[in-house]
Amino acid sequence: MKYLFPLFFFTLIACSGSSGQPYSQQMVESLSLRTFNNNRNASSLLQADFSYVPGLVAKSVLKTYALYPDKRHYYDAVKAFADRQLQEDPSAPLKIRDNDIDAINAGKIFFDLYKQAIKDGDTQSAEKYKAAATFMYNKLKNEHTRILAPKPGAGGFIHKERYPDQMWLDGLYMGAAFYAEWEATFGGTDNADSWSDIAHQFKTIHQYTWDKEKQLNYHAWSASPSDPNSFWANQQEPFPGASKEFWARGCGWYFAALVDVLELMPKDHPDYNALHEIFTQVALGLQRWQDKESGCWFQLLQYDETTTADGQGDLVNGKYYNIGDKPNYLESSASGMFCYGMAKGVRLGLLKKRSFMPTVEKAYQGLIDQFVTSNPDQSINIIQSCASAGLGPARNPSRTGTINYYLCGGDVTITQNEGKAIGSFTMASCEYERLKK
């Protein structure tokens, strides 16, 4: 009996702040429905474009609404965001760039909007959202450029037009997870080939980015490592085509995509067990690299704060880039994604509760202790997020994928109240609050 009070006290602290309101709701009302940063630029759902960061924020708001259905204004805010994007032309209801897998992510909100419209008896809106989701589905499945045979990884979606023959971990969350949600919502039962195609995306990138010894995935992989746009890629074994470091948020996107797809994929599909095995491998690796003191994860996963940029920078084509000596740091958006994936994995029975719940508990408390700050009006902030990171292309030689880049790159600055951290923290909070209900 002596352990009951501390455990109960911890649960109260972890699920809500000083206001007594669940942290998911606090984040939505403090930032998601007000103003947040998209990379380094202020944005809001009232005026944001239809891109992946506002899409992530909007999706996290809908997840909170699903958990707390009395918060109808959450749904209404996302509905207004979506309706503002839609055009009258049914053949092209949205303006999205071709061959840009990031552009697909925001379309995930249409599935929730469709289901709620059906519940509300609003068939006109439901059909509008279904048409928009299907337009994006066709953009991805049938029109998006893929790696072509005889290159390795044939059939994998490229990340973007300017990154030919490249797959990034990020893209699995943006594209494959959307693909899966469309199949689960509208695909019927005669769609085994589509589920195989979805699984192929994960199996391909895992094959070429998974480091068995480190138990982590490299950020990206190129099927054409000698291409000038892949100057960052390893040219030799043991990981030809892979980038050089384990970037936390890239791994976070990948981990979140895996759990989201496994939630929806038919369990009798031939590839289900393979994806479950990949998910378990990744979860065990992330558990290994969790910072034991804080419960969070570092920007570069295999190092701690004693690792710094080397002060010299990266020499590319006779010029130095990414000069500085900044240290590695605990990063909020990736820590939120890892907590989300593990908590959801426990809830769905994909991960053993006895093995992973202590990791989830420590991670969620770490998110609050390390990254959440309060304002006088009881609203909250989330700090210490990497603004952005990428690899190349040739016209941007500073994006080298090195330690120097991920710590000192011009676009890799530390920011606060960034949409990627807001969305991941909100989703982690929803999953944690579900476990504690």
C-alpha cells in the first residue's frame, strides 16, 4: 500500500498542469488554436497554408477532440482550416505540388472530418472531404515518382522532385501513413496489393537505413549515391547511399508512421508481422538511447551533451559550412514523437506494457519537465525544438548530414512553440491520457 499514493500523485502531475486541465487541451488552447511557429515563421490555422506543419497541428487538435468530444470548437477550428483550402473544382480540389511527399501529410485531417460529417448527417461536407482525400491519394499512389528498376529500392516513393531517387524517414509519416488511412477509410476489402505497397515503403527504407549494431535508422537513403544531389550519402559499404547520422526527428516521423499504419493494417495481411517486427526493433533501439536522467532524447540520438560540432565546419567544394561548436541537446519534437509511438504501441498491444510503460512514464514526465513552460495567464509553451533539417540538394551544399550540420546548420536552429513540437506533444499527451483513463 505504501506505493499507491506516490503512483497516484505522479499520474495527476503527468496528465495535467497547475490548472488541472489535461496537457493535451492546454497545448491546443495555448498554441494550436492561437499562434504557432512553422519553422521560424509565425502562423495559425486561421491563415496557414495547406502544408505538413499546420497539417500536423490540425491532426493533433482532432485527436484531442476525439478524446474530449465536448470540445466541439476544436473540431470547428480544423474544419474551418480545411474548408478554406478547398476549391470549387472537383477534379482539383486542392493546390499541392507534384512529387512533394511532405505536401500529402495535411490531407490526413480529411478522414476525421469525413467521419464527423457523416455522424452529423452533413453528407455534402462528407463527400467534399472524401473527394479531397481521394485527390491526394491519387497524387501519391498513382502519380508520385518512384525509384525505378533496376535501381535498388524500386517502387519506393521519392521524397521530392529535387531529391531524385532519395527516400527520407520523414516521408513515411507524410506519405505512407496517409496512404494507409485512406485504405482503411475508403479502400474496402479488395486492397491487399495497396497494403503490400505501403509495407514496401517501410521494408525498403528499413533495409537501407537500419544499423543493427546501433539499433537506429539513418536519416535518409539514396538509390543513386553518386548523383550530385546525394553528395551527403555514403559511397561505400557498410551503408551505401545512407546518410551519416541518426537525426532524432527523422526517426520520430518514422516511428510514428509505423504505429499509425499498424493500427490500421489488416492483421491477416502477409506483411503485417514484418512491419510489427520493424516497429519492435525501432522501439527497442529508442528505448536503449533514451537519456536515463531526463527521460528525453537528444537531437543526435547516439550522442549526449558532451558531443559538440568540431569548430571547423564541413568542407564542400572548397568552402566551409556549418562552422561552430554548439553542443548536442535534448530535443522536444522528437521526444514527443517517441513518447507518442511507445504509448500508442502499449495501448494497442504492439509493445509489452511491462517492458515499455516505465519508458513511457519517464518520457512523458521528461517532456513536461524539460520542455513545457508556463505563462502568467496559465497558457503554456514548448521549447527547444529543432526548426528544420534536411539533406542537400546540390544547390544547397551546407546540408551535409554531419554532426556539424545537425548542430550548427543555418536552417537547423533551436526554436520554441514550433508546430512540429506542438503536434507531437499533443499527440503524446492524448495517448498518455488514454492510458491513464
